[in-house]
Amino acid sequence: MKRISPHLAYRDKGIPDLVPPDEVLIVEIWLRGFVQERKVHVP
């Protein structure tokens, strides 16, 4: 779980009927897979 403070989210505006003003958002992030690193040759 990750906490996102209001200054990084919706600030004092919020979203009417969904997110109150100055609310701390708590999100859950799921890792679905990996992308392999590709090496780029720069001449």
C-alpha cells in the first residue's frame, strides 16, 4: 500500500462526490510482469 499526500493528488479541490478536499489517497499497486532490459549500441 502506498500513501499519496494531497499536494501530489487532488489538493484542496478534490473530486465532488468522490474524493474530499485535502484527502490522503491510499493505493495498492500490483506488479503484473517484467520488461527485459535491452542494450542499445550507440556508435
